[in-house]
Amino acid sequence: MGLVTMKYEMMKAIKGGYAVPAFNFFSYDNLVGIAKAAAEKKSPVIAMATMSGFKVMGEHGVVKMAEGVAADYGINLVLHMDHCTDIDMIKRCVDNGFTSVMIDSSKKEYNENVEDTCRVVEYAAKYGVTVESELGHVGGKEDDIVVDDMSVLFTDPEYALDFVKTTGIDCLAVAVGTVHGFYKAKPKLDFPRISAINKLLPNTPLVLHGGTGVPYDDFREAIRRGVRKINVGTELKVHGVFDTCVAGFNSPDAKQDPRAVSKMVINKVASICSEIIDVMGSEGKAG
Ligand code: 13P
């Protein structure tokens, strides 16, 4: 019970043929809702801070919050820094107790992406912290990173093999047709590409970003083909937290008591996470 590395959960997921759900959190209630669902479903779970969330919630506060929530719910929790473009910030995450980090230099040239990723792997390895990196560009807007439609670039399997071998990363984020944020049209995942990458890298967990709005059958097919971590953020941020707060603060039931709204957020986030855990096949796989 407590904070565990992502690598630990990924290795179990590869063996078990399921995916570990990875949820972004933007507030304390949001994080508690994630932990509640994981505890009820006995599922492994990855809680992902963002660069802007890290600044708002505080560098030490985020870690203490995650440790406390894991202890309160008696669960193993991976505390992951998502899409970090700032290597100094990543180092501070590692120093402060994060168990997993993502370096995102995917918008840079291939060689620079390799170079940045190697620097992070070298630093994280000293502390046993897991490293994820992205190759190709997942479209849409994530935190302050925007990739317009013209810049979306799918992950090339041969480059992926070279990237993983050269950098020594633990998990590879792939661009295979998903985008961050709400979809303008039905997502179209490139399943053969997932299989091709997985064939070359059978022991490297593949990460699917942009989970909000992806049909559940597409999740299942991606998992069947080697995806072992699926990221969901916007659904929790907008429907789980924001909409629930707006409705909650305007509801007579709240009686001007913010704790009532906190409970509503926790329950709404937990119900969204539970549904996603069912699709991941990770229920009962904790421990
Ligand atoms: P969504 O916000 O589209 O669910 O994507 C989340 C994500 O991929 C975080 O890295």
C-alpha cells in the first residue's frame, strides 16, 4: 500500500493482458474519486498530475496528497507526471517522490527527442522511477501543449524500435489516431499500427493518450493488440469535476457547504473511473 512505480504495474499488465487505467487529476476531490474507484474495484491505478496542476497544487503538496489518499484507501497508487516538457521540473518530480514521469519532447526533431529522453532516463534510473516518452504527435490540446490537425504524426514502428532501444524508456506513448480533448468526429484508430509496434516491442508497454470519447470497443481492441496504459483526462476534468461543481454549488442540497460539493465530485469521478476500469480488464488485479 502506498506509491508504487508504473513499471511494476505495467509488467503485471503485460503478463495479464489488460491495461492499467491512467487518470488525470486537477484537485484533491478529483484524486480521492480516482482512489475510491480503484479501491472498490481492487484495480491498479495511475494518477497523473499535469504541469499546470503541479504548479497550482504545489510540488510537495501533490506528492503528500497522493501518499495520504493511497493510505486512506489502502491502495497502491502510481503517481505520474504527465506530458512534461521541462526537464528541470521532471527532476524535481523525481526528487519529491513521484514514481513515474513522462518526458514529452515529441514536438522536437527525432534526435532531440532521443537526447531529452536519455537525460530523463539517466536521472530517473538512480531513483527507480519509471519513464514514459512519446514518439509521433498525438493531436489536440493537453494542458498547455497544442498539436493542430496538420501536425499530427503517427508513430512509425521502425522508429519506435530504435527509440526504445536507444533511450531505454519503460513505456512508449504512441500516436495511432487518438487526440486529446473532445473529438470533433468519431475517432479512427490505426489498429494494424498498434500491432506492428507491439510485434517489434512485445515487452514495452504501449500507452494510448486521448482516451476521452474513444468507444469502449476500440479500447478493448487496442488492449488486445498491446496497449497497456490508457489515459483519460478531459472526461474527468469537464464532466467529473467542473460540471459537478457547477451543479453542486447551485444545488439547494449543498446548503452552502463546500463539503457537500466535494462529496458529489468524489462520487461522480469514482463512477466515471469505475466504468473505465471495467473496460480495461484491470478489476481485481491490484496487489
Ligand atoms: P483526454 O483528455 O483526451 O482524455 O486525454 C488525456 C491524456 O491523454 C493525458 O495524457
